[in-house]
Amino acid sequence: MEEESKENLLITNMPNNNLETEKNLGNLSKDNIDINENEILISETNEKEAEIKTILTDIMDNNDNEIKQVKSEIEQFQIQEPKDIIENPAGKNKSGTIMSTISEKFSDPETKSSHERKKRKKIIKQTRSSSASEEPEPSNISDNKLSHKINQIPAEDIEINKNRKSTGFQPTPPSESSKSVHRPCPIISSPESPKSIQNNEPEQENDQQSVPLTDEELEHYRQMAFQQQPIRNLTDEQYNYIINSLIQERNEAAAEHKFTVSDRINSAQDFVQKCLLDKQKAEAQNEAINQYKQQLKEVNDEISQYDQETDRLIKELLESQQKARERLENTHNDQLDKHAEEWTSEKKQRQYNRASHGLINLRKQFKRLMQQNRFKEAGDVQSIITKAEEKEKYEAHLSMQRDYDNSLRMLQTRQKGEKQFFEQQSLIHLAQLKQKRERRRVALVNKQKKVEQIGLFANDAEKVWGKVQNQRKDENLSASGPILSRNGSIISPRTATIKAQDSREDATIPLPPLDVRRSLRGQALVSSHSARI
């Protein structure tokens, strides 16, 4: 019975347990939904925080750039003011005008908001410090704090920064209004630091002369252009200044449908451009002539220097040859002296002064006769000895003289050959030097002829101008860089454009003119034309 009662209780409690489990499951699903919602909110807060940080950084950067620009302009005006007062006796009025221009700049709507921007900077710094003090986890940032930060930023700045992000913001310098209607806008130079202005006074003067011509001069040259009178002695900037003024006037006249006036201004503009072109051609020709003169002077100096060096080398060679010639002559004289000394020596004479055997026997016989006191026979022998000595003496002298002459002749022929060889070698060395120098001089003469051809070219202004234009085209083509074809070969930009044009022409076909009609009669023509094809 007890077991049955327990089973009944369990059966009765089963629906209650099912209800509790269903309630628990519902609570769990609600908790999961809440967790998902919290995660979505956290991700949204993270995205909002990232957007706010980027917007804040953009605002800070833009405000810093604008504040620096305004400060640099104020410093530039403050630096220019005492200098203008020193240069002009009425400096106070000029300083007053400068301060008035500064006040006008600050009266603009852009500069009026500088104080608001400063306040905004303080707010941004506070928000940054507060965000830095908080924990880095995005889940701890509440929606109230984010909404408070967003409310502190003006809506205009947020929209402006979004537009800057989408379109690529580029800050523009403040525009300066010109007094005359047709005066082209001058180029505004970037503000410099006071140190650079003090160190570079000539650059400051050039910057102050932003307008190349005054109103009176501009009007004078415009009238000359209308009257087709030649305009000379101007710079390229001044010519372009006049052309820009005419272009502005022409555009205004064309906007008002004053076509005759526009045509007249066009002719004046073409005339000024022609004057500018003539001036540029003359400058190019003068530059080419100056280059020709400089190159010709350099070549002539080089040739004269080369000739002087050639003369110096020839002179040195001749001097060295003369010294060698003198040394050779001295050696020859020494050889002749030694030869004469040798032939006059006792050693050489003993070769020719020996008596014959008959003369020796006669002398012995003469001595024996003298010892025997046979004086008569000794006298006869003495006479025979005297005749024999005279004869042998004459013959020995002739023999010695003949041998000496032969030896001297041989020595002189040898010396003569040496002299001839030396002179021939000297002439050969001199000719080789001259040929070598002349061969090298030919290159300088050819260079001189090329420079003279450049002078003939420089005398033609049109050729010089054409060369200048071709050089500019080549520089532009080289600056654009090479283009690779499909197979990897390099194509010049010019050939690439020609091939592109050819490919475009090949890819098109000529079409007949379209018969635009408001009714559907053209369908029959189209069908008949297609059937004809």
C-alpha cells in the first residue's frame, strides 16, 4: 500500500515537475537572449568608440593645422610691419592697413570659430583623459558616457569629417581678392618662419613682388596687344600674366555672348603668345650661340695648348739629339787622338824601322875594317851603307805611311757610318713624334669642325627651337618610363600610344547613319536590309 501511495504521489507530482522545467528553460532562453543583446551592445559601443576616436583625431589634426596657419600668417605680418615702417616714412598708415587686413582675416567665418575650436579642444582633451582613466575593456563603457561624448562634439564637425573621409580632404589656402577684374590671381607662397625671413631677405623681397605687373603696365601692354604692337623686354611670368588676363576677359565676354570682343581678345592673346614664343626662340638661340662660342673657345684653347705641347716636345727632342751628337763627335775625336798616338809611339815605329840583313852585314863589315885600320875600304863600305840606309828608310816610311792612311781611312769610314746612323735615327724619331702628335691633333680638328657645324646650326633660330622642343618631348617620354608588351619586351610610350590607337581603330567598324524616326516604319527597312545581307 505504501508503495502504491508513493507511486500515486509521483504521478501527481510529474506535471508540476514538468512545469518547473519548462519555467527553467524559459528563464535560460531569456538569459541567452539578454547575453546576445549585451554582446551586440558591446560590439556597437566598440564601433562607436572607434568612430569617435577617428573623428576626434581628425578634428584635432585639422584644428592644429588651421591654428598653425593662422599663427604663421600673424607672425609674418608682425615681422613685415616694422620693416615696412622703416622703409616708408608713412609707416603708421601702412601698419594700420596691415592690422586692418589681420582684423579682416579674423572677421571671416572660418577665423571666428577659432575660440570655439579652442573650447572644443579642451573638451576633447577632457574626454581623452577620461577615456584613458577608464578600463580598456569595451564592455565597461556605458551607453550614457558614449552619448555624453557624442553630444559634446558638434554635429557640423562630425558631418564635415565624414565628408572629408569620403572625398579625401585637402585644405585650401585662404583666397585673396584682387582689386582689378581682369587681374589673374597671384600665387600665394607658403608662410615661412621668422628666422628664415630674417636670414633670406632677398627671398622675402621676391615673395612680396607676387604681382609681376602693375595695373597701369598691364593695361598698357594689353592695348599694345590689341594694336598688334610688339611687346619686348618682359619675363615669361609677365607674358603669362598678360595672357591669363586676356583669357579671363575673353571668358567673361564669351559668357556674355560678346563673340566679336572674344574674337578680338583671341587675336590679342595669339599675338602675345607669338611675342612670348619669339622671345623664347631668341633666348634659346642666344643660349645656343653662347654655348657654341664657349665650346669653340675651349676647343681652340685645347688645340693651341696641344700645339704648344708639341713644340715643347720637339724642342726637347732636338736638344737631346744635339747633346747626343756632341757626345758622338767627342768620342770620334778621342778615337782619332788615340789612333794618332798609337801610330806615333815607339812600339809602332819598331814595326817599320828594322834594317835589312844586307845593311846589317855592311855595318858589321864597316866595324871590322875600322878595327883593322883599313880606312879606305871602310870609306867605300860607309858610302854603300849610307845609300842603303836612305833607300830602306824611304821604303819603311812609305810602308808605315800607307798603313797609317789605311787605318785612318777605316776609322773615318766607321765614324762616318756612325754619324749617318745617328742622323737617320734622329730624323726618324722626329718624324715619329710629329706623326704621333699630328694623328692626335686630327681628333681635335674634327672636334673643332663639329663645333663649327654647331655654330652654323645655332645661327638658325627655327632649328634651335625645334631641337629644344624635341629635347622636351624626349624628357617627357623618358619620365613616363618604359612599357612592357605581352611578351615582356620594352615598348616606348610613343609606340605604345600608336599601337593603342591602331588597336582601337581595328576594333571598330564604320556604321551607316541611324535613321531616327518616331514611327515603326523603320522595322521593315531593317528586316529588308538584314535579308539583303
